[in-house]
Amino acid sequence: MRRQARFEAAGKISATEAGEWFERSRCLIRQALAQRLNRAADIDDLAQEVYLRLLRVPRPDLVRNPQAYLYRVAINVAEEWRARAAQSCDHSSEALQNLSAHDDLEGDASQHQRAQAVQRALEALPDASRTAVVLHVRDGMTYEEVAQHMGVSRRAVKRYVAKGYAALRLRLDAFASGSGFADADR
């Protein structure tokens, strides 16, 4: 009773007194927290929060039963923790990868537009140039393999690919500058 009287009469709680009361109520506080938390690792963190709140009590002289007060603070801290945890997002590596994969909608739209522009530019090429470029770039064939496939010389394939690249560059530069393909057709 002597300690409780000091607690109530002081009007200000010292760290020493707070520590004494916290130690005397530690088991009760840990039980209250353990009943309301899913993870045992959080109990010590929240018990520390209870202690810090005890140090910040503005009018400790109004606390009649410090043990009951600490128990109530522990319950409130646990409930606040649970409410925050329910609103928090998953921060696992997999969740963050999925999040970053889905959040780049502007990049996805831009990439889709570029792919459509490349497809339209390829379709506008003469047949020989388009075939040579597609077989060489997309399919990874060498000039010799493309030449065999098309039934032409290696030199002709180099010429088709060079002309195809030049035409694609013009059309894609016109697209990138925002003027579309109209300028490249002139």
C-alpha cells in the first residue's frame, strides 16, 4: 500500500516507480497481450509500449489501481496493434514483386503501344525486307540461314535487313516524335 500511496500522491511518476509497477504487473501485462496477439514475438514490443505509456501518464495521482490501469493499457495497446495489422499490407518479397508487376500500368500501356507500332512498321515493309528482318531478329537466324530459307544470296539478305532497319527506324522515329506514321510514308 505504501508504494500505491506514493504513486497516487506524487502527481508525477518517476522512471524508477514506473519500472517497479511495471515489473510487478509484467506477468499480467504479458498475459493480456498474449491472449490478443497471434505472434509471440510482438509481446515484448507491446509490453515496452505499455511501459512507455505509463511514463507519459499526465496525472498519475488519478490512478487508483495501477495494476488495473496497466492491464487496461495493455489491452488497448494490443487492440491498436491488431487494428493496424489488419490495415497493413503484406511486405513479403512475393507480394512486393506482384505489386510492382501490377502497378506499372502506364509502362504496360506504353510498351503495348510500342509493340503495336513495331508491328505496323513491320507490316509496311516490303515482303523481302520484312521476312529477312523477322527471321534474323526475332528468330535469331544467321544471314546464311536466312539466305537458305529465302533462297537468295547472303549479300541479298544483308541488303534486305539493312533496308528493313532503315525503314523501321524512320517509321518508329516518326511514331516516337508523336507525329505517327504519316511522316514516314512521305
